[in-house]
Amino acid sequence: MELKIIDKSFSVCKVKDYSMINIENEFCFTGKTDEENSLVCAAENVPENVTERDDGWKAFRIQGILDFSLIGILSNISSVLAENKIGLFAVSTYNTDYIFIKEENFDKALALLQSDGYTVIK
């Protein structure tokens, strides 16, 4: 399985509302619940109305379109990283999954996944 590095620095945020978010920006992930409005975006695109913010995330995506019948993809990746005490933040889209890892652990995480048989594409 191929993992494509996304060459950006990301922020994970809570926002007051979505009025200041430009959804035309690449990599704009939102989530709304009864308790919060979340946003994951490139650090350069964080809007002014954030209420909380965590910077310093790097990302890769699982290449290709994943069929909904595929089982265990995120589980395997998270297991490899958890065994090595590396946390992750995952976002799933219709086509695939995006994995966010803190910058200080990113290179180690990729090396571990490569040793587990994943191909990393830059």
C-alpha cells in the first residue's frame, strides 16, 4: 500500500463558526457536532475565529480510492504507530484516509511504516 506525503504543515482547530473558512482551500476538513465545530487545515489557512488550536502536524494519505469493503487499513497503521508510542489523528473522506502525525514524530512514523511494508511517496 502506498502512502503519499503531503508537503504542508497542518493545524487542528476548534472554531466559533465556519464563516471565516475558505472551503476552496486544499485540505480543508470540517466536523460539526452538538458540542463543537472542528477544522483541520494548512497552518497558513487557519481563520481568525479559532477558539483552540494545535499546530505542528504533518500528513500523508493512503493513495488510491479505498473500497468501503476494505477492512483494517487504519487499524494496521495505528497499531504500528501505537506499538512505538506515536499518536495519530485520522480524517476519512469518501475516497481515502488522511493520517496526521506531530512533526517531531513524522519521519520516525514513516520509517516504521516502511519497515512494515508500506511504500512512501514524496
